[in-house]
Amino acid sequence: MRVNLSRRSVLAGLPLGLLLGREAAAAPPLAPLRIWQTGNAVLRPPAFDDGLIYFCGDVTVGCVDPDSAAPVWQHPLDLPQTAAFRPRILDRHVIVGGRGGIACLARDSGAELWRYPARIQTGLPTLGAGLVVLGDGHEIVAIELATGAERWRFAGVPDTLAAYAPSILGDRVFAGPGDGRLYCLDLAEGRLIWSHDRRGYWQYLRQIHAADGLLVAGSYKEQLLGISPTDGDVLWEFVAGNFINSHHLAGDVACLWSPTGWIYAIDIATGAVRWRHQTTDYVPGGDDWASLMAELTSRAGLLYTLDMDNTLRLLDLADGSLKAQGGIPGAVRHAVLPIDGDRVVLPMMDGSLHMTMLPLAAAD
């Protein structure tokens, strides 16, 4: 099934200020509940697991408790290059890193357990079944989470980069690196099960999520795809009409924002539009949102959106209606982390972490 939305050619001629959007009426400000100074100038999106917040940046890596001003632990980030992704957490381990390699830390103390230096350039990792699976140059590599020992290595096409995270589903690994192919590998041994060369269809798959026995993948172009993990067949395609920055899986829907001016919720079983919410009509003087460069995320039936004017809005995942909104005091590094209750944590442009409370009772 193909769902195709025409590209709005008007986008190319719009002034940058209108393309980013501007709120006609400012959202009520959200006061910070707590601020943590991390010692970083560039802070990556934080992660939340088992009641604790984990962060990393260009200088330090650390862990904080939402109910405490003092960090649980904080250490210098001793890596060849700055951190490039949010911390990944599994069992007693925290994975941090960037293009120069990754490090595995003990989640209770931050002590380094092992590290993997890049042979060429390391990409985003995925964790599962006791393994860390990531790209290194044109290769896909599996590393034992407990020991740092290499389990297997699979070579794609030389002189390409596997920059985005593979996906684990059952006993298989799926990777769509920058060589135009989709690979299905055996998780235990790295053996090739099948591959498809689709260079004419996509250059690479920016995200691959596994859910309900299906792969939901976003391409470098405008496509969101439902792909069979059995044989790699494309079961449905949604064409957004402009680039897809990222997509977020929430139960049986995939949510994404398109610069055509809409947030879409796509049924992952069929590729049909479950609902859509207009963010921008590109009419001068309109009540437009700014662009959504932060990844969408969700919690407790709500979709969290953060625009480049530092306005946080929550939509109902069932129908896309606006439930709450608020302005962030200060500049956010375009990421939002919902935690327990109505609290959210935001990485700021000055390197600090801010926690605020959402006005969930106020929808307009």
C-alpha cells in the first residue's frame, strides 16, 4: 500500500523565518523545578531508566536523581571525540560514545568496564540479547556487553558508512547502512540471511524500529516504510511530501513531523494515516509552530513535541488533539525527556539539565 502526499512546492520559496514558524500568542512559561550543571558545553539528549537520568556531552558523563541536587556520579568523558548520542542502558551497563569509539560504564558508579575504539568511524549502537551492535565504517559489529569482546563482524560495501543504529528483532539484526542495502543478519553469528539492494529506492534507512513482528523504517528521503522481517518485502509506504526528520513508535502508531506542516500518526499495520495535526499553514501572521528538529517522544498516552522556538506541546496519542503547552525559559538543545509524573527533563544550550513541570490541566 502506498500513501502519497504531494510535495508543497511553496516551501522552497519561503523566507527562513516563515519556514521556522512563529507563535502568534506565546505559550505560558514553564518554570524549572531543578537545574543540574553538567560541566559540558555541548550536551547530548539524556536518557531515563529505573528512576535515574543519564547524560553525556563533550566533557563529562554522569547520572542524576530527579529528587536530588547532587549527582549520583559524574566523571570526565575520556573518549577520542565528543559524545554523539544519548546514553544507551541495558542491565548494569551504560554505553556512551561517538565517532571515535564507545565506552561501557557501570551504571551504579560510572566506572569504565571496557571500550571499543573505532577502526574507521563508529555509528549509533543498539543493545539487546547481551550484545552491543553498531556500525564501524562499512562493517556491522557485535560486541559482548558484559566483556567488550567482539562476537562477530559483517562487511558491507567498502567506502560507505553505517552511521545509524541497526535494529534487533528476535534472533535477527537488521541494518540499512549507507550502501543502499537492507541486511538481515543472524544475531548469534553475524551470518547473512538475506539482503536487498535498493539504491534506487533509498540511500540508507535513517531509523529502523521493530514492533509487532514488523520493521518500521524511515529513509533519507521522504518515506516511512513497513517492511517484512521475514524477507524484506515492503508492505506499505507513506510518502510525507518532504523530508522526515525522525519517527517515533508509540504502540501501534508511528508518529512523525513533516515540513509540509503536519504531525502524522501512521498505523503501522497498514500505513494509513490514523490522524494528523497541523503545525504550520505557511500563511503570514498565522499561529504557526516553529520547525520540530527534536525527536518526538511519548509517555502515558501523550506525544511530546518541542519546536525550535523552545515551545513544548503535548498531543493526545489517540486523536492528535492539543492537551498542554508551555514555553521553556532558555534555549533547549532540541530534545525532551519525559520522566515520572508530569515532569520533563531538557538539555539546555548552556550545557545544563533543566527539569520542569507540565501544565496538563491547561490545553489552550
